Amino acid sequence: MKTKLITFTLTSTVFATLMLSGVAGSAWSAEPSQVVILATGGTIAGGGDSSVAATYQAAKVPVDQLINAVPQIHELAEIRGEQVAQIASQAMTTAVWLQLARRVNDYLQQDSVSGVVITHGTDTMEETAYFLDLVIQSNKPVVLVGSMRPPTSLSADGALNLYNAVAVAANPRAQGYGAMIAMNETLYAARDVTKSHTTAVDTFQSRNQGALGRVEYGVTKFYRAPRPSNPSPFFIDKLEQLPQVDIVYGYANASPVPVNALVEGGSQGIVHAGVGNGNLFPTVEQALVDARKRGVVIVRTSRVGSGQVLRNAEVDDDQWDFVVASDLSPQKARIVLMLALDKKMSTKLLQELFNIL
């Protein structure tokens, strides 16, 4: 493994500050890092017949070929690869989430491993990232990465994205940030990021909180400190499956039929992506009230894409025993609700959890 040497000068004040904060001792350690790459498929592992067409097949390239395609990552760390799944991310399942989380936890318990990179399709990457953020029992970095263009496309973005993701996972200063997404030279927190464009390479955005930082040709710069680290309350070692939770979308003149059908179909929780401040069409609100009386947990979110849903603003959440998800997107609120239902959490405790996540 090649080691890059960087020469620079620090003033005595700056160096003393870094040493006291623990940054200097970790960031410039000569000890080799080991990064594990767990592959799940997606566009980054795809291929097509034309370099100038939008059509291609995702999840064709195995993990060893992904690694071999970016030989420069071996200058950043010792690399290990494992194929956990080989699917397009629109086919992602909670079963794969559980399998992936167990592998991540197993690897991060090893002293030799500094971090994990997960190659993933972009359609549901933010959901997988947030699930892992909630269940990983380690301070070490977990970095999800993908591409908007397959390797066979002109200006394919996957190789540099993978290089940058490995650089973050190998960086001791990335500890404590939880699960992250590294795309388009930008680093995002799993909690805050969302895919915002169907095809653009800068599709991932964090509208409420902004990016965590930048990672350009392997050089990482954080813009903001990590959130306060608390041990995850969710343990999935013995969890075989997650409770059924579904999402209902709000719109003008909405029908209560989807809510009623989900209740009859066995949903234990329903997340409503409401209009504006998480508001509900009257007949849908009544259907959700009836569902709650039957034991289904109701969580209100918004379809807007930014801002938080305020409790008891235009919906009497206290009266109907509804929960609001603050500024979490519907798809991420669903993940919290699934994990909370597995722990048989009360709605009061669940509301407190959403308030602090």
C-alpha cells in the first residue's frame, strides 16, 4: 500500500489546539486504515449498450470489478469487498436492510476496520442510510455511495464518488458523524439528505440542514460538527423482520380508500404525507382517526420537502393520539416508526423520540 506524505507548517498555537482536541493525533496517524466495501448493486454497478442513452441495466457489476475499476483507492486504505446484494435500489427490502446492518455492525467491531463504504442505488439510498444511522452500534463512519450514470455512460460519476467515499471512511476525523452519503463531491448526513432530481448528478440535497461538508479528490472538509452522539436505542441482532408500516399521500379531494385498505391489509402504522403543515383532507382525517382506534399508529409528515410539521397546529393531535415527525421526510419517518413499533413504544414516547432525532 502506498502512503501519501503531506508537508505543511503549523503555528505553535494551531498545533497545540489540534493536539488538545485530539485532531492532530488521529488525522495524521501513520497506521494503515482498512475500509470494507459492501456492495448492493444500483447504477454504480450498472451498464448499458450506449454511452449516450439513458437506458441501462442496474446491478450488473460485482464488487471486485467495482474495486478494480478504481485502483487509486488502494492508496487510501487497505480494501476488502463483499457482495451483500445485487439489486436496483427500487427493489430494496427491509430484509436486505437487516442483513446489511448486521454485516456493518460485525465489521465495525473489528479494530482493524476504520469504516465501511456501501455501494447502493440512488432511488432508496437515503432510506437505507437513515436505517443504518439508527441501528449501527459504532462511532466509525458508514458512507453510502452510488452514481447517477452507469460506468458505460459518458461522464460517468461512479468512480470518483467511490474514491471519495473510501477517503471519508478511512479518515479518523469522520468518526461520530453517523451514516453519511458521499455524492457529487458533497457529504450529507443520512438524517437530512434526500434525492431531489430524477437524473442530475447533484440530485442529493439537504434542504433543512445543509451539507455536512465537501470531499474533493479524497480531501474531506467538514462544514459543521456532528450531532451529539448517543448510543442507538435500536438493536437488530435478533430481529427477523420489521413491522408493516405504509405511507399515504395527501392531495386535494383525497380519498380515504388507501387508508382503509392498508388497515385491512395489516398495516401496524401509517405515515401520512400531508399538504402544507402535514394537513389532512377531512375524509382522510376521519379514516386515520378510525385507524388509530383500531390500534394503528398514525404519524403526520409533510409532502412539501422542507420545514417541520407542528403538533396541534391545524390537526388536534392530542385528541386523536397522532404523532408528528418534525422535519423528517415521510420515508424516513416510516423507518423510525417501524423500529419503534418493534420495541412496542407508546405514542407518547414515540413523540419524544421524533422531537430529539
